[in-house]
Amino acid sequence: MLDGEHLRVIQNFVRGLPEAIPVDTVERAERFLAEQAANLRPDQLDTLAKRCALLINPDGTFSDADRARQRGFSWCGQRADGMSVGKLVASPELRANLDAWLARFAAPGMCNPDDETPCIRGEPDQEVASTDRRSHTQRQHDALNALVRSQLGNPKLGVHNGLPVTVIVSTTLKELTAGTGQAVTAGGTVLPIRDLIRMARHAYHYLAVFDEHHSRPLYLGRTRRVASPDQRVVLYAKDRGCTHPGCDAPGYWCEVHHLDDWATGGHTNADKLTLACKPHHNLTENGWKTTRLANGRTAWIPPPRLDRGQPRTNDYHHPERFFNDDSPPGGP
Ligand SMILES: [Zn+2]
């Protein structure tokens, strides 16, 4: 049995091979490395894997398809200080595009969040540029943020699940007025209230504010009547993500599920709706039932043949329950 680190070394080895290598060669090398893993540390296994890769592909030739297969961007989770590390493997095209953008918008004096009015078009003031104390990497970060922010909220982007393509945040009135604490976005990102208030100057995001004690929506930014997009905002705030036990899908990826089956007269009221990712939503077609508990949480009841007494509710999106909850984890 391989542990996670050894497994990752072998996965990276396989991923790094050109597509043209015959399958049985790859499998043989994989088996060899798995055997060696029993006696080697992960860093030793990695060195061995690199030597295997050189043996298999001595000229280091990679086709365009091999290169394209490697591309990707992902987050590595959010750290305790709120910052996130991302991993980007950029195609030559993306890098060329980014280089062109950064040359202009990561220049000293551009897109500086510390400036009263950050310069986002035209030339920055000489004085502003010469007193810009940000590092090169900080300026590149701010230029990327300016690029994305300039796009969000643009009606031309269309809608995602009936809502504008924008940041959707929920918080409580208490935290908002205190200017401290943390809000959560529908993508599952924890956002300090200070940052949220600063972002509000751009006024592109949807904001749901909740009564501390009742989780009752007090205010929905930019909305007047309760229609289905607004209900989705409420669900983002309440459920935050898929409610199926153990699922980590954030709200943006979820579908709205009727707790009482719509076909048999269920209502489209926010308190009768819940979030479920597509695969888990599909379970409701296969004998799974959902119900709302007295504490407002959604319970998932498996069909009898699959019932092993597993948890009924999902705490993954609600780590704060750890602090202020008397009920056992996973529900009744
Ligand atoms: Zn799910």
C-alpha cells in the first residue's frame, strides 16, 4: 500500500511522459516504481522516477499534444492567514498573453490598491510611479486582480445559474457593522470583512446580509423582489455548498434542489430549497430522500439497501459549527 506522497511521485512521473510511449512500457515502469517505493523516501523515489523518464524518453521529445496535456491552474487551498497559493502550468500562449498584460499593468504606479485612486488606464503620475514601493511579484498580482475585476459584473458575460458572473458574498449584520470578522463567498473562499468593504467600492458583487440569530436574510444587495436568483443567493449563504454528507463542492457548482419533490407539489420557497452538486442531485432520482431538520440543515436519507448508518448532514462548508454547536457532527 503506497502512502500519498509516494503515490504523487508516481502520478507525476506518468503525467510527465509523452503520449506516444506504449502503454505497456508505462505500466512496467509504474510497477517498478511502486515496488521501489517500499524502500525509498519520496524524494529518493522522485530522483529514480526522473531517471526512468529519461530512459524511456532519452531525447526529451514532447509533441504539441503532450505540452497541451500539462496545462492547468488550481488552488492549493486557503491558508490560515487568508492567502492562497495557486499552481499554474501555462501554455506558451497563455504566458505570452500574460506577459503582454503584465508589461503594461504591472508597471510601477499601475493598479496599486494602496493608492487613493489606483491608475488603471492611461499613464501613472511620475510621482506615483517613483514612490511605488511594491515588489515586482506584488505588482504582477495586482495587475492580475485588475484584469479579472474589470471583467466581473459585465452584463456581456451572461449569467451563471441565473446570476451575474460576479462575486457572491454572505455575512451577518453584526460583522458588517463591526467591520471585522469574515464573510464566505459562494466559491467557498473566506473573505475578511475589511476586504469585502473595500471591494464594495467597485459595487459589482452580490451581498446577502443575515440576522445573526435566525439566519434570516435581512438584505440582498442589488435586489428588490424575491425571485429565483435571489433565492440562490440565500442558499449560497445558508448551505454554502453541496449539502450531501462529505461533499466539498462549493455553491457556484451546485444545483438548486427542491426538498419536497417539485413534481408532487413542492414549493419554490427558499426554506424548501437546498444546494446539491449535480452527481448528488441525481441521487434523488435513485431512492435518496432529503428533508429539512429543525436546525435548518438538510438531511440526506439513503435508500434502505445503502443505509449503513452514515452521517446525514454535511459540516464541510461550516467549520464554525465546531465552535458553537452542541449537536453531534454529521447530524442526528
Ligand atoms: Zn455533492
